[in-house]
Amino acid sequence: MGKLILCSSVIAKNPYCFPMTKTKVYSIEEVCYYIRNNIYMMQEEVFDRGFADWIRGELGMEETADKLDRMREDHNNLKDIVVTLCCSCDYYTESEINELIVIMDQTQNVPMRGRQKIKADTYLKSGSLERARQEYERILKSPDMLNAQSGEYADLYYRLGTAAAGMGEYRQAAQAFQKSYEYVNDQKALESCLYCLKLSGRTEEYQKRIQELGVTREQQTFMEAQYEEALRQSVDSRECRVVRRIRRMKEQGDEAYRKQAAELVFQWKDEYRKSMLS
């Protein structure tokens, strides 16, 4: 599964492999974890007879397997199946299960591509930038996108650029923003592309892109003024003030700077891990 999961129930000798993602699970806790992290792509077909047989044979959960068989025969919806599985162990709390129910209600009639985007947007809003980037890239590479309109492509590439920029990968972000701009000629995407090139320190590429994209002298002057203002504000940000204070403490011989610097570095590392893994 790629993450440590505390399992208190039976561990299967033979794992179940979810066909959509090729993910292997060995316990009911891992099943529940998988459901929650892939809730936007869940379909009734995922929990077929083979899955029920695995629950029965490998985990010894005959009652749960029988319920799944009956629900499949009665054509119960996905929500009933998910609730049954998540309530069969104590891995998630009642409030967490209710959150899943809300998501399923919201996405019940949304096509797969739309559900994938909701998942990616959720990652982006919560700061899970690497996962957001992976989801946007997966959508853009999907055969389902062959029927998408220019506006949808532009929106997805813009969000991909936002995730990459948040991770400090400015060149990749600039490429995504440029693709977004090429689809709909949106000024916001153009500015984001050029800002990322400046942040990446690629001066020659920045000037080249200005010419290629037909940026006027007036537009360039305006954007560079906005860029300089943003830099000025960033210098006055809380984070920069903390760094300057620690630097002054060191220069004044105050040994307490070591503890504060270590705490700040720990905070940065924690935020980075969350953006990459959460």
C-alpha cells in the first residue's frame, strides 16, 4: 500500500488486487484505507463476486461477504457497499465514514473524469501538492480527454502549474501555464507562466518567451511591476521576519538562535512532507 497501516484483524496470505490501480491489499483495514483514498474513482463493479470471495476465504469475514453478495444481487448502490465495508472494522470513526458518504452523494452522477478532477482539486486545496500534480497529469493523459473542450484543458493545465509552482518547480509550472494560455489566451495564465520563469532564474528563456507569446511592452512593464511588488511583500512576510530575527540573534551571540532555527527547519520539513505525501 505504500503507507504503514495498523491492522488488528486477519492478514490475508494472498492479497486482493484492485484492478483499476493494481493495488494489493492484505486486510480489511487496507481495504478501507484504499476506499477512502480512491473514493472519487470507486464504482460498484469494483466489489464484484471475486472481491466477496476474497473477503470470505482470505479474511474469514463470511457475514460481510454474504452482505456484499446480497447487495450485488439487489443492485444496491456504491454508498451501501462502502458503508458496509467501513463499518466492518474500527479503522475509521463514524465522522470519517460520514465524510465519505457526503463525497459519494456529491459525486454520484459525476462522470469518471469529473470525479478525478474533484479528487485532484481536493489535494490541491489541502496542500497535498505532489498528489494533486499526479492526479492532474493522470487526467490529462487519459484517453477520456480526447473529447474534452479547450477550456477544460486550459483549466487542468493551469491547476497543474499551480501545484508545480507551489512545490518550487517553476520551470515545469511555466510549461503548464503556457499550455493553459495557448488553449484559451487567458491573461492570468500568461502572467503566471512568465512569473515562474523569472522565479526560476532563466532570464534568457523569460525574454524568449515574451517574444514568442507576443507580450507588448506595456504588458511586460505591468507584469514586472507586479512581480517586484510581490517580492517586496514576501520580504515583509512573517516567515522572512522570523529568519531575520534568528540571524540577528546569531550575530549578537545569542545561543538561543540554535533552538529557534532548528524549530523553524523542522516546521519547513513537516510542511514539505505534507505537500509530498499527505
